[in-house]
Amino acid sequence: MATDPIDFVRAQVGLRLSEIRDAAPSLSPLDLYARMDAIRQLAAEHGLAALESVSRYSSQLALLPGHRTAMQSCLERAQDALGSHSPRDCTTILAALAIRLH
């Protein structure tokens, strides 16, 4: 079990991301939005800047046409952001996501 509080948060978010990934085909856009926004709030509370930014962007994309394809890329980048230890990673991860989606 994780002894560092941030490790515990990362484990919780990792579990939530797995649940979203498994259930994504059957989730409505509003459900995807709500789940990604909950991750964003958790990341914001614990200072995980890269994860907060990716989650915010992902929750917005969940409401747009083509969200199923976009969400797969977002979930991959969210996993990268989860392991981020540097605030500079935020820009790099969002840029990689933007390139992937466009």
C-alpha cells in the first residue's frame, strides 16, 4: 500500500482511469464528462497540474462529436500525466494530445 498521500491519490486516479477505459463504450458523453471532471477536481486538490489540465481538456472533449475516438487518446495522455513529477510536463503532454487529435 502507498505510504505517500500523493501515491495514494495516483493509485485512486489510476483505478478511475481503468474503470473509464473499460466502461467508455457504454458511457454517455455526460457520464464521461462527469468522471473526467471528478478526476480533474481530485488532481487540483492534490497539486497534480499536468493531470488536472489533461482531465479538464478531456472532460470538454467528452461533450463534442467524435468524443469516443478523442477519449481514447485522452485516457492515454491522462495516464502519462498521472506519472508526471514536473509542472513543465503539462505543456508537453497537452501538445502531444493536440497533435494526436488533429
